[in-house]
Amino acid sequence: SFLRLATTSDKQIQTLQAQVEKNKNLLAFSLGKKVGKKLFLTNREKANFDRVKVLCEQVEATIATPKNAEENKAIQNLANGTPAFLGITDKVQEGQFVYITGERMTYTNWRENEPNNHGSGEDCVLLNNDGSWNDISCTTSLLAVCEFPV
Ligand code: NAG
């Protein structure tokens, strides 16, 4: 038959996969801080926690959640002196900080005497410009940093 289905060949798929890898490298190099399988990016917007959560979800990412010192440092460098939200809260149970994905925390970097649920209460987490963490009101406007699986 002279009718042919428009299928994608293995070779074309390989070419596309290679191009996707190149694009990832380009993004990581030009914009982000890549650590292992995570790429941290910011749009430089400052917003409250719920807004930052939505901003990240809209691009199929999650709020930056450092799970070791290297990731914490990468977010700190990207934030470049501007305090940022982390994807950690104790909204569900006061004093029990957990990842917004629900899992228990495996790494923390609290500043001395933090978390302290200061004032009328603090259920969100801020990454200070020195890399240390402080619990803070979720209605505070802080830098939006998202993490992308790469
Ligand atoms: C307050 C902080 C609070 C922190 C305390 C330490 C704000 C709104 N509140 O200024 O999170 O625990 O200092 O003394 O920044």
C-alpha cells in the first residue's frame, strides 16, 4: 500500500532523548543549581507559602526541600541572600515538622533556639541567608524556590 502510518522510529526517539538530555544540561548550567537528581530553580518571585506551593505545582515541581547539607547549600546559593520557603511545615501537628509530601524529616539545619513557634505561631520554614532554618508564619512573603526532578 502507498498509505503509510506516521510512526516514530527508534532512531528518531533516540535523537529526541539525546536532545532532551542536552536541554536539561543547558537549563542546569544556565539557570539552576543541580544536586544529584534535583534541579533547584527560582522565578525570583516573593510570595506567601500557599502561593509558592501553587507556583511550584503549576510547573510540576515541589517547594525546595533540602534533604542533606549539599542540597541546603545549593538552595542557599540560588537564593543569594533572599530568605526562601522550604517544603516543610508543622501545620498538621504543632511541633512535628514534616515534608509537605508527608514523610518524616531526615535532615534539619535549625538555627540555635529554633523552631520556637514565635508570637502567634509559626508553621512554615525559612532558609536564612546563612543556610540555617527558622520557623516562620506561612503568610510571610519569601522567595519561591522549586525543585525539579531531572
Ligand atoms: C523573630 C522571628 C521569629 C524568631 C525570633 C527569634 C519574624 C517574623 N519572627 O523576629 O521567627 O524565632 O525572631 O528571636 O521574623
